[in-house]
Amino acid sequence: MSSLDVILSKAKQLQPLEPHEISRLMALEGPEQQQQLFDAALEVKEKVFGKRILLFAPVYISNECINDCLYCGFRRSNTQLIRRTLSVQETVEEARRLEKEGHRRLLLVSGEKPRKDLVALLEKIIIAVKQNTLIRSIQVNPPPLSVDECQRLSQAGYGNYQVFQETYHWLTYRKVHLTGPKRVYQWRLESAERAVRAGWNSIGMGILLGIFDYRYEIISLLSHVRYLENKFGIGPRTISLPRLRPALGAPLQNAPAPVSDGDFLKLLAILRLAVPYAEVVLSTRESSALRDRALKVGISQMSAGSHTSPGGYSNPAREENESQFYIADHRPLNEIVRELLSGGYLPSFSTVEDGFCQITMKEFIQLSRQGRIRQLVTANGVRSLEGYLEDPSRSEIKSIWLEKREDQFTGLSDGMRREVCLSG
Ligand code: SF4
């Protein structure tokens, strides 16, 4: 067996990979070896999450920001951007539009404000959205919070708490974050640990690819994950690898350390193997063609039909002068659902923590290692998709689903299949 075969066989058994094994995978070249990597990543993804692809949409509540990040259109010194913060009612209106499209999971995004103000605003918005819409899962992308603030939001029942480090390279971090609280590297670095200490059950991690050498970033990110696993017995529920995109008025229009499409796919596959229990997330920053390829290397979650400006769903024209970055995949949600179904995937609007089956992150990791998360997410996926397809305007998509429904159960044992059918 070659050293590559040994690493891939270990990964396929859902065993953690060591940093030197990750380095070996990153150094892979040549189409054959890369295909071996991609095949292994897809096998692991299907072992853990089956065919299910979880869908969500971001809701931007404000593009006002007290920081100055060179890669972002929201940075405070950008005079080209039209600034706006939605009221609670306007945010509910955005959520209603997404609900009408069929979405049930939102990610709230905002430029950074003084933390006290932002936490209070998020609380009001989440309560109002949950009371007035069918949205059931609301994730948040807040600035790094203190343990007390994390506790407050965690007890209020918020979903995944995501803080991306952007870059783990300290000097580069200081160069691209010019002013504001985000400039403090250490405070951001320790945010996941504070959230775990505060009892947050679900955290998201990530880096912004394109700012510094991706090899350094990936090894650092995975070292951070191992640190959390060793110290607390839990790791990230989600991992994201956004690539830098052009943004209105951002000095960094082009990535100083670009990551090619081929390398990007390789990194997604490596993350899938290195942290098999995590949702690997892909946003509409990437083109539809690239996202289709990413489905074959192990991603398990994607945004769909997104706008990246406050009020962008009600007023799409705002994207031009008010958005954080320009998106590359403009397909509406129904088109993405149709294409996922045609490709043999299970588009889902719900995951195990959304309702009927609440489990902790520790249980999630344990169950995924036993290969049992698959039936839970398949059950939720089938149930949520069939709810989406009840709308008569989606009858054409429903007929594709009815043809493909049976395939979703392939590979599940009779017992698991029975559980899926009963749960779903
Ligand atoms: S990346 Fe975030 S913190 Fe930085 S300027 Fe943009 S919105 Fe503000």
C-alpha cells in the first residue's frame, strides 16, 4: 500500500488525520491521485451525511461596521457604499420572502456594532422572526463575544455560532484589519473556546482563503479544531472556506494569495476527511459550475438564492451599491433544488438540531463515527423536502423527487430504513 492509500484508508474509517498526513494530502498532484482523494472524500461524506445537502440563506441586517477590513465592502472607511440597518420589522419582511421561497434556515449577518447593541438587536430579531414566520433555525455570525454574552444568546436558543478567524497568520491579520475591535487577533482566536465554555452546543469555524498561503491556513485551522476536540471533546458543527471575492470599495479586489479552483476543491476534500463530522459549507461566492463540482468532493451544506445586502430580498437593486461582496451563483432556490434532485442529492431544509431530534455536539460526533447521523439527517431531509414540495407551484420538482425517492434509502440497513421512514 502506498502512503496515500494508508492515509485515505484511515480517513475512510473516520479516524482523525495527523498534521503530517494533511500536509501529504495538500501536496498531492496529478489527476489520478486527486481523483483518489475526491472519491475518498465523497465516500466519507455519504457515510456520515448520506446524499443530504442542507440549504440555507443569509439575511443581512446591517452593512454599517466599526471595523476596517481591506477585503470587505462594509468596512467603515468605504465611502462608496450606501449604509443601511434594517428595523426588526424589515428583517421579518426579508424572512417572510425567504419563507415563501421555501427556506426554513437563515443565517443572520451584520457589520460589527458595539457588542451590547448588537446582542440586543439579534435577540429582538430572532424572537420576531420565530414568532412571525415558519423559519425554524437561525444561525448567527456575530463578532466574538464574551462568555457572558455567549451564555445570554446560547440560553435564548440560538443556532450555530460562527466566528471565522479569516487568517491565522498574525502579521497578515494585522495588515488586513486596519482599525476597530476586530484588529485584536487573540480575542477572535479564543472566541470558539469562550462559546464552548458558555455552553454553546454548535459552533462554526472558517478562514477567508486568498489572504495568505492556504497551506498555512489549513494546517492552522485543523490544529485549532484538534485543540478544541482534545480540550472539550467537541469540534465545529460547520466549517467554511470562503474565497475572497471582489467587493465595492474594497482595496483588496484580487487575492494576494490566490487559490485556484483545483486547489480549492482539494482543500474541501481534505476538510471532509480531516473533520468528517463537520458540515462543510459552500456559499454563493462560488459559481454554479464550481459548486456542482464541490458536491462531488464532500460538501454537505450550501446557501441558495442569496442576497448580500440589507433588504436585498425585498429590493434586489440594492445589491449593486450596498452588498458585502458580489456573489457568483445567481440561481434561485427552486432551480438549485431541482438540480440537486436531478443529480441524485437530497436537498434539505432541516437538520438534526432543528426540532424533532435535538442532540448535543458530543453526541453528534459520536453518532457520526458510528455512521448513525446519516439516518437522522436523511429522515429530516425527506421530511423537510416533502413539506417544501406540498406547494402546488412545485409540482414539476415533486415529480422528479417521486422518481428519485427510493434511491435515498440505498445503502441503509432495513432497521435504519425503517427508522428513517418512521421519523420522516
Ligand atoms: S468583514 Fe466584517 S468586520 Fe470586517 S468590515 Fe466587513 S462586516 Fe466589518
